[in-house]
Amino acid sequence: MTRETMLPPIQTGPAAWIGAEMAKRQDEWRIHFAPAELAEIEVAAEGLLTEAFNIGAMTKSDFPLPTLGPRLAELGRELIGGRGFALLRGLPVANYSEREAATIFYGLGAHLGNARSQNAQGHVLGHVRDLGVSSADPKVRIYQTTERQTFHRDSTDVVGLLCLHPAKSGGLSLLVSAESIFNELRRLRPDLLELLLQPIATDRRDEVPAGMLPYLLIPVFTWYRGYLTPFYQRQYIDSAQRFADAPRLTERHVEALDLFDDLTNDPRLHLSMQLEQGDIQFVYNHALLHDRTSFEDWPDLARRRHLLRLWLSVPGDRPLPPEFATRFGSVEIGDRGGIVVPGTELCVPWTDEVNSS
């Protein structure tokens, strides 16, 4: 038996796409809201725009979309069983208050899945903004900086982003098929791919659930019940080496990780897009990796890059390997993912609260 026959098979499903080819198929994944759909969305939000209403407790029944709802259900099936992403364009957020935009975004997300906590503070609706900090601080998450993020996945089934304000320049969104990266590694260096199918330490960045290690031990690729699932963020793999008891990265590990990074950054393999004001992007973390280039922001605080983010657990999704429970809290379909540590209380923060934290 050769090394190649011992590895998981070449991936051939709809999520095994090549970026250069996907860029030519924008009509498939760029979806424009129809005027009637926008009107339906605004009617659904109208009765929820009071401080007494808890956005974080919203379900899809609170946000009825008789016309758009079936279209969102089809989008959900495409995310978990198809190409793994979509871009919804045309939401007129410039006309909305922050509460109205947040209510609409959360309501749309509720038609796809259940919101999960995105950090130790329990934010079920996140704010992606530069807070003037550096990822050199182990307590900082890279989305809080202007730095290049590098390709990674989030600790949830689906991540959604609503662009309220784009950056002055830069901040491109990049997507790549993890299955295509796997195929390239299998073809080029099956010996290095073997290492990426074994557990590797990844830093939790000081967001440690009760009874857990301060780092995760999950392979970059896991083959489980016929599904290939990635788990990757290079900066956090490197920073996990700060823990003396974390398994050491060998020279061959570094070679494998460097090749992985080279492939994700190959313009032929990844897809780039600029999120415009009002764009909503949904990405399926179990098939794709995403990234964001560095950016220059506006000097005017009111114009600075600002995205709202949702982490969603999706009913009807694929099974996950048992080791994912160490990060997801559970692998129960529809009720998994997110970050919960001792003292976490779920909440929906507003911009002034985030800026002062």
C-alpha cells in the first residue's frame, strides 16, 4: 500500500473549487436583493426596533420572511452542501440606524442557524473594527487590528459579515477551498500532508473554557465519516509554542505549514472580493478558509471600517470529529460552536461599548 492510498481520497465535490474559475462565476454567488425583498425585510424589523426587544434572543419566527425565507433556506443548503459561500448585495444600510442594521442582519442570520458567542465577553453579534491594538498581545484577536489576518476558519459552522463601512483602502476578503488545498498537498507532498492529519497545538488566545488546556489539539485536516474538515490559523499555531507543554513544531511541521500557506496565497487558488457598504457575506467554515488583507482606515471615526459579524450553528449540518468538542463545546448539530469561558454572559454589544472595552 502506497502513502497516497493511505491518505483520504482526492476531494471532488462542489466545495473543491479553484478561485480563478470561481471568479468567472459571479452570477452564481453574488445575489442581489429585489425591491420586494427589501421591503419585506424592513417590515419584519419594524416591530423589533425598541430597546426592550432583545435582539440576541431572536428566532426566525420573530423575523417572518414569507418570500425571502425560502430563498434563504436554499442558500443555507448551498452553504453546507455546495460551494460554501455567498454574497448578498444591496441592503441600504446607509439609511439605517445601527440597531436597525443589527436587527435586520440578525434576523436574516436566524433563517440560516442559531447564533453563537464569538468571544469570552459572550458577544452573539460581533463588531469587526480596528481597536488600535496588536496581535503580538496574546489577548488580542487579529480581527481587532488592521493587520493581514492570514487564512483561517472560525469556531462555528457558518460566519456572516455585514459591511456597514468599508476601509479607505485595502481590507479585501479572500476565500479559498480547504478541499482544493488538500488536493494540492496530496499531489505535491503527501509526506507533509500526513503531518497535517495529526493533532497540532493552536493557541486559544487566553479564552480558555473551564477544565481545558490553554491550547487546542486538532489536526489541520480531519477525515471523519466521509467528510474532510479543516482547522487552521497559522498565527495561533505559532503562538501556541509559548506554552512549554504544547507539542513542539518540528522542521517538517514548519515546512508543511509553510507549503499550506503558500498554496492558500496562490492567486490561482483563492478568490478575492471587496465587501461594499451593505454587502452580506456568508462563509461555511467546514469547507472554506477565509482571510482579510491589511487596510488603511479613514481618519474620521464615523467612516472607519466597521463590519457586524454572526457565528451560526446550522441545523442539518455535517457531523464533526469528536475532538472538535474541545473548541466547539459540543459537536451536536445545530447547537455547537462559539466561545464560552467561566463568567461568559451572552449579549449584543453596541459600538460605544466595544470602543470602551
